[in-house]
Amino acid sequence: MTPFDIPDRQLRRMGETRPQPGEAAALGAWLHSRRLVLLKALLTRVERAHPPERTARALDAHWALLEQAESHDPAAARSALGYPAVGNWLAHTLEAGPEGLSAALAGSGPLAAAVATAAGTAFRLDLPTSGGRLTLPGLGTYLTDAPYARLEAAGDDVSFTPRGGRTVRLPRAAVLGHGYDAEQAPWHPLRGLTGGFAVLDDRDPHLGDGTRPAGLGGLRPVTLAASGEADTWHRLWKRALRLLREADRERAAEVTGLVRSLVPVLWKPQGRASATRMAAPWAVLVTRPHTPEELAEVLVHEVQHSKLAVLEGVVRLSRPGTEAVFQVGWRSDPRPLDAVLQGTYAHLALADLWDRLARRAAATPAERTAARGRRADFLTQVDHALFLLLGSGQLTRQGTEFVEGMRRRHARLTASGGRDARGVAVAADKLTNGHFG
């Protein structure tokens, strides 16, 4: 059995959207394998492209540092390599045309520095800055007007030296964001969110326009202008987690265990929206929510997109090459099958979330009624989409097993919904007889 031969039983369990023991570890292993494959693909492309000698030498040095860091502390190196912005940088660089490849490869230096810093490896790198800053993915940003900066790590210290400027030496723990006042030096670490591994990341260019914007519908990452704005996001995050823990401790643990970055965005049509970049799982791009309930829903929704993105990186769930599109209940525009699969998975998890929010001990009667209504709406949408998926003829055997898991979870939620479930059953009967929509 190869690492990508996932048993049918495991696929069905994952399809149910409920967190499973060992699932987070499996997802981490699959993502790491995928990152290594893409890094090797990048090396192969560079060898064939014959970039300028200086670019090739720098990439060789950065690759050697990544290997050194992985040997020194494999767990820390893997975690740093798994940061969402790394996936976006890889996707952007692999897709860059011949004229843009050298510029895109400049991101290999900050990546190597971030991984080596996290792993406690000694190194010295001269790295170009862009727009007055040098960003280390997952760690933070060094501000300088110099076109280049030298980063040097030895023991417990890391130093930053702008070309022609004064060296700033910091504890390695400070660069990693532990116990450091970001307002006192040119190094600005990302601020961690309580209760997990996530950071509030409003700085990394590879979570913004460093990749193609396909599928993001006008979302644009923004830099928070003041510390008060960041405080608002932190309060919303804490309150959303508190709500999730009250309703579903397993789901809350999944969110805190998997989400790596919360990315504030603006939406061009001026409204509320969220997204996940398929190349960057575990990053949640979201406009500022108005309520903890809204953020809790977004977190659960986007985590499912990330889980499915990781799974689809190692196993094919649908057959390629089809141009068929389908109409679904949550979008006005026709969607290709892979988008239907993504949306169905995320909306099934939301039906499960609202089912548990309706049963929350602290919920008021009005909140219970509203939650039951949300559950019923999502169940109806998912019921229709499951019919489309299973009748499409486009699922692989593995995809069919995965969707069968979704169907089973939907059936259980429907059965537990009382009067709401009967409405879904009526909709299903209409669909079977060809009268839906």
C-alpha cells in the first residue's frame, strides 16, 4: 500500500465531516508529502529552465539550508514548511512564465530562513527586500529601506543587518513571536491567536496577490492599520472558539488544531465573504465578522475546504476532463463538479454545526429556533447536491466512497431533525420525481 492508498472506510469517515481520531495527523502527513513533491517539481523546473547562475546558486543554498533544518529538528521544519503562504508561493512559482521565474524564486530565501529559524539551525543569508520589508512566512516582517538585508542565526540569537545599516540582534524566541514587543524594533512578529497554532496574518504577500485570484470573487487581503483593529479580531476569535466549545468540543479542537492563519480581507462588492485558497490549506481568508456566530460558521466552513484540498492533493475523487456544470442551492452560477463536491462538504459540516448550536445548553428559545432553521436550510441544499454528485457519473471509486460518507451523515442529521427533517424528506421526494427547483 502506497502512502496515498487511503482505505475506503477512512474515506467514508472523512466524508461525514466529523473530526476523527488521528485525522489531523494524517492530513499533516499528506500535506507534507505534497509540499515535498512540489518542491522537487520546482527543482526540476529550474534545472530545465537554466535561470541566471546567481539565481541557481541561491536556490541551491536555500535548498541545502532546508535539508539542514529538517535534519536538525524534523517536526519544527515540517510545521514551518506547512505554513499556508508556502503553498501559495510554490503554486505561484511553478506557474510563473520564463520571464517571471527568477523573480518568483526570490521567495525561496525567506522560506529557508523561516524554516531554519523555527528548527533552531545556524545560518547566514543575504536576502532582497520588497517594498521596504522582508517577510518570513509564518513568523513576521522586518522593516527596512535597504534593498538587501543579512539574516544570521547562531545559538539562541538572530540578527538583522540592512545593507549599510546597523545590526539588530534579537533572541530567536522573539523572532518566533514569544514574549516580544513588536513596537520596539524593526522586526514585527505575527501575533498568535489564543487556543491553537493560528496567527493573525495581515502581512504575507503570498496570502494576497502572490497567486492568481481565481475563485476568490474580489477578496483582497489587507494590512490592519492599528493595533485596535487587531485586538478586535482577537476578541472575535476568542468568542467564536468559546461558542464552538460550548456547542461542539470536537469541532472546536479541529479548528484550533488545523487553522494556521486568519487573514483579514476586503471584498470588492462591499460585503461579507470568506475563502480558502486550494494551494494554501489552513489559511482562512475572511472579511471582519460582525458576530462570534458568524466567525464560528466561517471557521468550520473553511476548515472543511482545507481538509478536502489536502485530501484531493493525494487522491483523485473525480474524473478529469469533464466540462459539465451543475446548479446548486448556495450559488446562483453553475458550478463544475469539483466545486459542487467542495461546497457540499462544507455545507454538510455547517448543518452539523447548527444542529449542535440548536442543542447548546445556553441557547435561548429564539436562538434554538434560528439554529434549527439554518440546519434545515443547509440540509435541503446538501440533499440536492448529493443527488447531483451521486448521479453525475464523474466520481472515481474513491470519490463515491467519500460522498457515501456525506450521504450517511446527511441521513443521520435528517433523522434527528424532527419537523425540520420532514421538510427535507419532502424536498428529496420531489427531487426523486423530477420536480425539484
